Amino acid sequence: MGKKPRSDSKLDRLPGGQRLELRDGLLAGWKYAEALEWLKVECGVSSSLAALSAFYSRHCKPVIKERRQLLALKAESIIEDADKS
């Protein structure tokens, strides 16, 4: 299990919509520099690369893992269907 997030983590304390937008932006391919600029301009929050990396580990990696699992299940289903025909 990973480290427990800091209780004063600015990024984890973002309002839900902003936190999801940050997560989705990172999942869509934002570079960390772009995410930090977005945080500063849109959310009024300054952060560090280390904090953003920790946020990515907590919020993005689980989504990526779940997506991979779903894709693996879909692939298995396609293979099973192909074997039946």
C-alpha cells in the first residue's frame, strides 16, 4: 500500500470538480508543467512537481489500472466469441 496522503495536501483538498478536472487532464496527457500552470491560473493553487506526482499516483494510477482490467476482459470476450464462430 502507498504512503498515506498528507492531511494538508492542497491538491486533495481541491473542490470535487477541480480535483476531477485535474485528474482527467493528467489522464488525457497534460504535462506536469501544464497541470501546475492550470492549478495556478484556474484554481489559484501553487504546488510542486512532487505533490503533483503523488496526486497522480493516488488518483490517476487506480483509474489506469481499472481501465486496463476492463480492456483485458473485453479482449478475452472477443477471443471467446471468435473461437465460437
